[in-house]
Amino acid sequence: MSEEMYKEMAQSIIDGDSDKSVELAQKAIEIQMHPLDAITKGFVVGVNYIGDQFGKGEAFLPELVMAGEAMKAAVATLDPELRKLGEAREIMGRVVLATVEGDIHEIGKTLVGTMLSASGFEVYDIGVDAPADKIIGKAIEVDANIIGMSALLTTTMVRQREVIDELEKEGLRGKFKVIVGGAPITREWYEKIKADGYSEDAIGAVKLAKELVGKE
């Protein structure tokens, strides 16, 4: 019975069907399936599959976004059960995400946030046009492991460097891992500004975040 249901759960994520994923999550609660099993043996399998397909160029951004949303909806449904059991999923780490000051591009960052949440990270997305002090302040407040910054314009990518310089100045650089992303970001740029990594897409960002917190 549960094997069949795990397959359906994975499929609901692959199809990006939030109604179906929530319905299956509720059904799992009714039949007293362990919520962690539902997540790890069911829904996450779908997320990983669509991520692999995306990596191979066989799935596209909208599908990835919808899969992420379906995952988020399923996890939100199961969350109260997890809390009741007093064993919320092991938190992989805490990530503060922002699009840097002067830049209002949202989609890539939001997708990274969704995929990180789906993979077990606690994500604090402080939105777009975020100045350095706001990003750093939030990271300190939530005791983040990782700061993730997005920039889509060559004119705003310099702000990523400003945040890193500011961390250096305040003696905080060693406290946080910094990852950068966005269309103009290259390996050369991330090395130049001495970030801890960069990713070209959401799947890469999750992999990178896991590596940086020693969970990969």
C-alpha cells in the first residue's frame, strides 16, 4: 500500500500538482503514515527527479517552479504532524536569501528558496532591493549558516562584493558562508569577490548549500 502511495506522492510533485500533493499529505496523516516517511520516501523523490531532469535540460523552469510549490504545499500540510511528534525534520541549516540593493528580480531567488526549504533548510527570504546592512542584520538575527545573494544586472552584482567587504570589516566573514547567483555571475566573479560558491540554478544552489554545511 505505502509503496504505491510513495509513487503517487513523487508523481504529484513531478506533475507540479499542489492540490494532489496536499490531498496525498492529508491521506498520509489519516492512515497514520509517518510524516517523515511521506516526505523522504514520497515527495522528495519527486523533487529530486524533476531536479535531475532540469539539470539534463529535459524539464524547464516553469515545471521546476510548480514542483517546488507542490512540495512546499505538501510539507506545510505535514508540518503540524511533525511538530506533534516533536521531531521536526532535521534542519540542514539556516539560509538568508536576498536580491541585492538596486535589483528587483525575484523569480530565481524565490525558486532557490523553495527548493532549499523542500530540501530541509530553514529559509529567510528578505526579498529584493536589500541593502548590505539589512542582509547582514538578518543573518546575525537568525544565526544563519549561509547568506545567498542574487543579482541579475551587471550594474548591481557589485553589491554582492559590498556585502562581503562589509562582513570582513565587521569581523564576521568567518561566521557565514556566502553564495552568489544570478545571470551575470561567473566562477571568475565569485572567486574575485571571495564568495564561498556560486550556482547557475536552483538545483545547483541546493547541492552547494548542502556541501557548505557538510551535509552532502
